[in-house]
Amino acid sequence: MDWNLILIGPPGAGKGTQAVRLRDELGLVHLSTGDLLRDHMARATELGARVKRFMDSGRLVPDALVTELLLSELPASGFLLDGFPRTPAQADALAAADDVTAVVLLDVPDAAVIDRLAGRGREDDRAEIVAERLRVYHEQTEPLVDYYAALGLLRRVDGSGSTDEVFVAVLDALGAVPA
């Protein structure tokens, strides 16, 4: 099957880790919004400077900016999105551009997210930034659970297990047979 997948879940749920494994297992192009945004910041582009102001404060980068960036990188098929869409407006823009075959929610309780992120040591994983990122996730991204469930695309996976356990659960939820 030619998958067009989306991984959603709170910050620190393991989306990036599972995305790499799914990319390799299913032969998909992996687009991480966070990686694309950090790449622009590292290159010190005008876009990168705008992005940095939002990320440093824990706020989401505006829909129009993220959507333009991601859709310019989106292949025709065989993709895995990590960190996009984050809002219903972004989901609408993606739906207009391409067909999504499944959305995997990595469901992780807030307390586990905080524990995971505290150990990564990234600048945007400071306690006050994590608290803001979780607040923003619950307010702006969590509505995508109902959005994609209503379309019959949502696959809910307990993301609190080990990396291997979660990976097997994701493949099972997709009905994908490991290579």
C-alpha cells in the first residue's frame, strides 16, 4: 500500500522516533515540521528568524507560514508527516493538497511527556516552555483527534511503552506487516 501518513500527539510523545522507524519500514518520505523549521533557523534565513521567535516562546508558528513551508516539500504520495498538521486549519489545507490514508495518534499522558522532555536537554524543552507547549497542544492540536476520527482515519496507539512496543502497536494499528 502507498501510505500517506500523519503522526500526531503531544510534544515528546515519540513522533520523531517512530517516524524514522516507519519511514524505513514502509519506504516513505518523512517530513518533520520541527526539522524543517529548525533547518531554516540554523540557516539564519528571514523565515528562520520569524520561526525562532515563535518556537522560543513555546507558541505554534502561524498556520500560513508552516503550511506554505510544508506543502512546498510534500511529495505526490508515499509520505509520513510528523508535526503537521497541528491545527484544523492546517488539516484543511493538507486535505485540499493531498489524500491522507491514516493518522496515528501517539497517546501519552502529560506527566510522561514532561518526564521524557526533561531528559532531552534541548533549548525548547525547559520546564516553562514544555508547559506552554502542552497547553498549546491541548488547545490547538488535540481537536485533530476528533477531526480525523470523524473521517475514519484515526488510529489511536498507547505511546507510553518502549520504543519497540510502540512501533509494533503502530504497525498493528495500520495493519502493516513488518518487513
